[in-house]
Amino acid sequence: MLLHQKQRVQERAAQTVCAACACIAALAVASISVYILISGLPALMHIGIGNMLCGVQWSPTTNPPVFGINYIILASALATAVSVCIGLPLSIAVSIYITELAPARVAAIVSSFIELLAGIPSVIYGLVGMVVLCPLLYHAELAIYSNDPAHQYSGGSNMLACVCVLAIMVLPTMIGMSVSALRSVPTSLRASSYALGATRIQTIVKVVIPAAKSGIFAAIVLGVGRALGEAMAISMVAGGGVNLPLPFASVRLLTTQLVSEMSYAQGLHKEALFAVGVVLYVFIICINSIVLLTKRKKHCYGE
């Protein structure tokens, strides 16, 4: 009797602790959301949502100050999309090699390198990009625009450098999720495919990858979140100019906008930066909503 009572007390205590942790997590998310909205919405109302989202000039020191983030939004969206598009086929190829083609020892070594790549601080990616990649891109820029006197040289810190660094940074996340998705495919599906006379490549392409598509989609979403939220490495290679996001143009992303100016911003300038944070926050919410809707649709169709 005493033993059962003790077990009940332990179960209730565990449930209480878990519920408290869940409430704390939910409260933290809600508090951050409310704080960002309270801090950013006044600037959006003062500047004007249309003026801010459609404006192409960011100049907080002019009189009157101008806070347009259209080019910044375009740069963020384009850099994220292109980097994920570059990283997706590479991550799928590496994941297939690890799970389907490589010997166990080789697969373990490759997986270790991928995990090591995931643990490298973002500032190291930015440093390598700034020291190695940017000079190479600057030489290419000099060669391409040598006969164009109107071109504004970026010194190698441009949109292309930003995309290359982001593409490398999203690889570990996307590879890890893709490997997990491919390994979750039942062995019986592979065996059935082989029994029907399919080759290994045919089995991978027509059986394994379609069966793991939900996990690969999750890898894409995590890659988008990783690219969209990166700031430090990008601030070192993007150049920092508010320009149309062309390959050799110096650009500024939503995250780097916050990093570069928040330390000294005051008054309306600071509120405008919080408004940029609101835009970034809405961006993330939209991505998460798409994921949830896709999962719900797949659940309805029994996938």
C-alpha cells in the first residue's frame, strides 16, 4: 500500500515538473513575442507599413530619417532560397552515400566530419569566407566588370559570398536530418525492391527517397531557419550595403541589419530596428505555419 502511494506521489511530482517546464517554455516564447511586438509595432505605425516594406533606402541620420527595408527583405529571401537550393542536392547526395553506399567504417568517418562541421562556430565560417572567399570573388569581380566604369566594386564582400557561406553552413543541419530520414525507411522496402529486380540506384531513387520525403522536407525547413537566422558570419562577408541583391553587390540581411546598428541606435531608429525584428519574426512564423499545414495535409491523406 505504501509502495503504491509512493509511486503515485512520484508520478504526480514528475507530471508537475514536466507541466511546469512546458509552461515556462510557453511563457518564454510568449514573452519574447509580446516584447518584440510592443517594441516594433509603434515604429511600423509611425513610419507606415507600406513605406517601410516597400522603401528601398535606409538612412536613419537624414532629416527626416528614412527606414525602407525592401532591398533588405529581398536580400534575405534570395540568400536563404539560393543557399538552401545549393545545399539540398549536396545534402541528399552525402546522406545517400552515408546510409546506402559507403562501407560502415567510411560512413562513420564521414558522419564524424559532418558533426564536426556542425560544431564550428559561425564566426569561423565568416572568418574563412572573409579571408579566403572574398578575395577570390573580388578578383572575379575585377575581371568581369573591368570595362564597366559605373560598377561599384564590393571588394569581394557581396551577395555571392553571402550565399556561398550560407550554403556551407546549412549543410550539416540538412545532412543530419536527411540521414535520419533515410535511416528511418524500413529495410523491408529495400528488400522488396531488390526482390522485384531493381538495382541499388533504382531502389534509392524510386523507393528510399520517396519514403523519406517528409524527413527531407523537414531538413529543408531547418535549413531555411538556419540560413534565415544567421547573422555573425554573414555580417563578415555580405558587405553591409543596402542595395538590390545582385551577385556582386554589397548587401544587408534582416539579421545583419539588427547586429550592425542596434548597439548605438536610439529613439525612432531603435524602434525601427525592432520593427525589422517584427518582420523577421513574421517571416519565421510563416515558415512554421507552412510546415504545420503540410504535415496536417499529409496526415489527412495518410502519408
